Amino acid sequence: MAAGLQARLGTGCLSHCLWGWHVSPGLPGVRLAHAGAADRLRRQYDAVVIGAGHNGLVAAAYLQRAGVRTAVLEKRHVLGGAAVTEEIVPGFKFSRASYLLSLLRPQIYTELELQQHGLRVLRRDPYSFTPLLEDRSPPRSLLLGHNMVQTQQQIAQFSQKDAQAYPAYEAFMGGLVSALDPLLDAPPVDTAALGQGSLLQRLKALQALRPLLRPGAGSWPWHGCRSHTASAPPGLALGRQLPRYYEVLTAPISKILDQWFESEPLKATLATDAVIGAMASPYTPGSGYVLLHHVMGELEGQRGAWGYVAGGMGALSQAIARAAAALGAHIFTEKAVCHVLLGMDGRVQGVVLQDGTEVRSKLVLSNASPQITFLELTPQEQLPKDFVQRIQQVDTRSPVTKINVAVDRLPSFLAAPNTHDGQPLPHHQCSIHLNCEGTHLLHQAFTEATHGHPSSRPMIELCIPSALDPGLAPQGCHVVSLFTQYTPSVLAGGKPWDEQARNAYADTVFDCIEAYAPGFKASVIGRDILTPPDLERIFGLPGGNIFHGGMSLDQLYFARPVPSYSGYRSPIPGLYLCGSGAHPGGGVMGAAGRNAAWVALEDFRRL
């Protein structure tokens, strides 16, 4: 293997990074398991956080910031959960699971001073590129960017009507996001307090809905119209548009897009945000919310903007960890929690590690999935039976196979060929959407997976972060991220995702890319294939689901992870859920960690 890699590296890029490579388990200045004696794991803390995913690290930072002595215990050798940078192929640094940043809450940037702790984000402009396979030379493509006029010119290749409608569509979606956005930063309304609490408790519970009732004066910058500002609707935040917004949240995204546009490449490109990470088709009711979830973010004050983290997604986790450590939190790798420790009164007393070590604490916050937290780490006899049953029934189906690829040159697309010098062109920094000529192709790929078969023409989102961050790969080489779907967690007939099945699917993906960018397969140096079972085994994602559970309307807000327990507290006093399985859901957002920390801190002050 190594000899083969060295031979390949020698043909297209420098091979000096091949030897001496390793995956670093630690961070400068962060208290890890191998630190000095003064920083060894103590037997007593105020709070223990299970798992050093980005939400767990955020929670730890906020708890420690409030004076709560906090330890974070991570079972892997590297911090970050799914937000990690790993050197799978020598010399190539991959954002192995999550790969783009936008959704991280702006308050977290500011309050934890992440820039001072080394976070640097490379914003993409343009941000979306959809090349087509068609019988013309050269084939057309659709490039969407920050400049609205240029974006409209691109859309006009396919439809003048769509080009004219696009700014209004962006403003319409922006209005809904502007209304829903504040709900991300607080626990869901306490329905129990609404129905049974005192008048004061009921009024306090209703405060969570205040953002929806605020006056809609002002304006907001939005997604494709980066230089375009749309006026907010008068009156309530949702205002007169409420019936149409309700339709967006409940209808298939195909229906919504058909109301706005006629060109299939544009509709399919926009629909990818509605199905990405979800076992759903553009024709699935409720797929509109997933689209909203993916456009709720911002970078440097620009709504809907996405970017690459310099150094890979692990650099974000490192910045959060440095912030937490600077405040005094203790962070340890290779410390796997075996179970949550309970007292005779049923309250949390800490955790027990796999080696038998007990770490006592008054609070335990779990960044693990609801399934791991409540079905594996918590004594079942201490949980209500209906609660356990609901956790077992959470839909965790995943369509995702992530493939990380090392290449010795940039892909050259028929619709946008490379220049002779091989330097990155604007489209190389984009999310590159393949097999997206029409929404029917996405539905066809989904249908195959529902019958237990990997898609024969999968939806592919191809990203090349090294186009903006060349330090991720040896000179002249690049790292390519392939976020593909649909692949079922369980194959037809109960067949396993063995090496043969994994490679067969990856070959299908590469064949598809080759059709758009001839020569891609010849450029490949190495690849890392992560099917749904791999994502579960390595990162603890239930069923391989990147959101810790589907983002369908029946599993959001009041019902995440289950009804009556959507406010981060669990049936076990002192045990909280702070990961993506809690409100507001998945994505590298940090909201669940921040919100859960405030809830836990409120309880801690009453102890």
C-alpha cells in the first residue's frame, strides 16, 4: 500500500509528506489524558460531559465559564466527534465526516472568542456549481454565487422567468428563516408548564415563542442575494405569509420549487439542501424544513453563507477546546464512558469509565446520541418504559456514504475545463452537485435505496477544500470530499456492507464523476469509504445518521428527542442531552450544547 502510494505521489505531487505521518491525539494547551500530573483526570468534578463532539465542547466551555468545574471525556484518540481532521492518506488532511461550516451560532463565535483561539473560516464565492451531462459541446452548467446579477445571468441560461423569480424566492425563504432563527437559541416551549404550571410558569414558558410574535420591522441580508436586502414583512414575524410558510414546512420541497421555478437544473440544485443527510426524496412531505435547516446559518454576518475551516473541521473543534481549556475545563481523549452512575435517590452521581474508574459529578451532559445515552449508558430500570420505547422508535435511517479521496490533480469538468496551469478555478471552491440534472433523478436514487439497493446514479456533493486551503494536501495534490446518497443502512437480503460492497458502491460513484470530469479515476491516490455502518461504528452516529435522528417534523422541537423531554433534561435528575439528538438538531451548530449548558447551570444553582 505505502509503496503504491509513494509511486502515485511521485507522478503528480510532492511525496515528502508520505513518511512520518500521524493523527495527532492532542491539542497545544488543552488538558488531555497524557498531560502532566497536575492535569490528570480527577475523581470529582461539578460536571462531566460525555463525548468531545463540538456540542460537548461548547457545553463544557459555557459551564466552565460560569464557574462549574467541568471535565470532558472522549473515547476516541481525537477531539471533535464528527468535526475532525484526520490524515487517512499520508500527507492528506481530511475533514473526515462533517466538511463545511455555516450553522455555528454567531453568539458562540463571539462569546467563546473562537477567532482568538485560532478559528479561521474561508468563505466560498461562488458557492454552488452544477455541471450537466447533455448532448452538446460544451455542456452547460449552473454557477450560483454572492453576486445576484451574475447568479441571475447563470439561471437565465435555462429560464428567463426563473432568473427574474430568484430574488423574490430568496427573500421569501429569508423571511421564514429570520422568524425561526431565534427559536434555535432556547429550549422548546415547556408544554407541561403551559398546561399545569402556575400563571408565572405559563408566562415564562410562553416567552420562548416571543421571537415569532415580535414586530417584523427591519431587513435581513440573505443567501444568494448577498448584496440584496429584502424588507421584512410588517406585523408579526411570520405575518401574512404564515399560510405559505406553513406549506414550506409541511409540503414536499418539489411542490414548493415548482411554484417558483420551471428549470430542472435549478430546482434539483436547490432540492439537494432539502434531502442532504435525510432518507427522503424531494417528493417527501416535510422535506422543506431540511432545506431551511441548511440555509439558517451565516458566516461573518452573511445569511446562508458556507465556508471551509482552515485546517479542516478539526480546527474548529480545536478552537472550541482551547476556549474551554483556557477557562479551566479539563478535556481528555481515550476515556470511554461505560455507564452513568446513579445514587440511591435516582440522581446522577457521575460516570464509570471502561477501565472501572469512577468520576463523580453532580451533572452529566451527554454529547452522545439519545440511543447511546439512554439505551446503553443509563440503567434501563431507572427510565420510564414509555420513554425507552420512544427512544427505540426514533427514526435513524441514513442515506449517507461519505468518501474521502486523495487526488494528484484537480478534476477537470467537461462543462468547465481546467486551465493549463492546473490552478483552481472559481467553481472548484463550490459544492459541486452531480447527477442533479432534475429532481426526478434524486427521487430515483432515493427509491432504489428504499428497496435496499445503493443508488445506481447517486446524488453526489463534491467539495475540494484544498482549492482554498492548499495546506491540506501536498503541493499539486488535493483532498476531495464526496458526500453521497442514497445508500441504505441495511442492504437487500440482509447482506453486509463488506469490503466488496463498499468498493462496488465507491466504484459506481467514481464512474459517475468520470462522466462529468474525465480523468478523475486516474488521479485517485487513495480513498476512505464510510458507509452508514462505518459512520455509526467510528463516530457513534446512530444508523449512520448525521443528525443523530431524522429531521422530520415529528422529530423536531417539542418532540426532539421525544415529547415531554425536549428541553435537554432527561427522566434522570442531573442527566442532560447536549448533542444533535436534542433541539434544534444536527449540523455543526453548537446550539444544543449552549442551550443544554444554560439549562444544566440553572439546575446546578438550585442544588
